[in-house]
Amino acid sequence: MVKEQLYTIGEVSKLCNVSAKALRFYDKIGMIAPDKISESGYRYYSLDTILSIPIVKYYKQMGFRLEEMQGLVNGDNYYVVEGSFHNKINELWEQEHAIHNSYIAVKEWYELIQEAKAVRLNKAQEVGMRYVAAEDMCCLEQEFEYHYMDSIINISWVNYLDSVKNEISGPVILEFDSWKDKMDGHATRARIMQKPIHRCACGTNETRFGGFMAATLYHVGPLERIEESYTKLVEWAKAKGVKLGQRVFERYVVDYWTTRNREEFVTELIIPLEES
């Protein structure tokens, strides 16, 4: 009978592109043990044992942690593997879902910064008209006291979204029932809204934003001076013979969430046109 060839730990390391330290650790946790340890402590591996290493690497590629692999690499029953794979699929789906949500939120925030940069670079502060596309929003009615930082970085809103297990993206938007009251400093209520990454969970307050033509204007600078932009928009409508509706939306493109330099703030005023 031909004696089976044994490989030193150094040879295995070079052959399989895995560190000797990792091989010792596999032995320590009982996952891949050497076939022979000499009296002087040298480790030797058979080819059959070495062939477990590519399996470990593949499990690692699939997202399995070492402690999860222990019953799989040398398992004698594929039902064990099947159950582990089923659990891993569910775990990876949840991770994929979370990464996707994070990607959407970061991407939309980045796009808001690009929008604000374009507004400032092109001095885009003239009144215009545009169609505002309809979107479903999560929302919450609340009191308004002209404390803009508290209204935008809104603890009650964040806590509410936590309670209904909803994740949102895009800009904070405040809706006021009357642009006249808001401009004159008399508004006492507002509806905060943001776009959900996925459809609002059951029981979440929802509203439809958009689906109308509107007069719009970018306000650049502190929100405490936003009444100047209201005046500009109202005077434009009067000069053009455009009839404004009652409601107004303040869409915060760049605000306290992004910078504390209020001179860099960019806010879009949106007043729906009165239907004729």
C-alpha cells in the first residue's frame, strides 16, 4: 500500500493561499484539524483534509461566519446544510434590504446637495411655474412656532417614524394651510412629511403631495428671512395675473440636517395654483 502523502502547514499555506495562523485557528475551533502532529509540534495534513479548505473559503464568500461553518464543513447530513442555508438566505435578505434602504437615503441626500449647489451657482432665485409630480408621503400634524431647527430636525417626527417602523428619504417638507398666515408670522400648525423608502406600513399617517401646477421659488439663506421670498413670489403672481391657492409647502433642500451655516440653506417655496 502506498503511503499517503502528508503536507506541512507551510506547504498547505502556500498551496491553498491561506495563512498558517488561520490554519492553526481552524484547528483550535475544531473545524479543520491536522491529520498528524509530531512530537515537536509540527502539523501535517492529508490531501482529503486540505480539500476542506476551498469549502471553507466558499462558505466565507457566501457570508457564513466561522462559528456557523463548524457543523457544515465536515457534516454527515445534508439536512443540516439545508437548514443552515435557509437561515443564511433569510439573514442575507435582511442585510440586502437594509443596505438598499441606506443606499436610497444617502443617494437622495447627495442629490439634494447637488440641487442646492446648482441653485447657488446659477443664482436660480427667480419665480417660475412647474408641475409637481404626485408622491405618497408619510406625514404628521403638529404645532408650529417658527423655531425652524426644531421643526426640521424634528424629534417628534423621528420618534413617530420609529414607532410605525418606517424609513424615509428625501427632503423634509412642511405644509401650511395658508401662505398668508405663514408669511405674516401667524401660522400655528403644520404638517411635516417625507417620502417613505417603501410603502408606508399599515397604520402610518399618509398623504399625497403634488399632482398640481405650482408657483415656485428657491429661497437661499436663513429661514428667518424666508418672508422676503414669500413677498417676491406673491408680487410676481400679482404682476402675472396668476391666482395662487391657499396652501404652501416649504421643501427644505439643504438645512440643519446638512449644515449649521444658515447662509448655505436652500429652501423651495411651492404654492399650488388655484384651479380655474
